Amino acid sequence: TIQSHRHPWRQQTTTSRRRGVSRLSIGELAAQ
């Protein structure tokens, strides 16, 4: 499931990371 979300997550992570959202941050850690 992470692989499928890896694409959309990476794009949203860039914008979310700037806002400091920990929700997407967790997704990035799981993908890595």
C-alpha cells in the first residue's frame, strides 16, 4: 500500500513539509 501512495505522498510531502504537517511526515518515513 505504501508503494501505491509513494507517488502521491511524495508530491504532497513537498507542500506539507513546508507547513510542518506531521501526518505526511510519517508517510515519508514509512516509505523510506
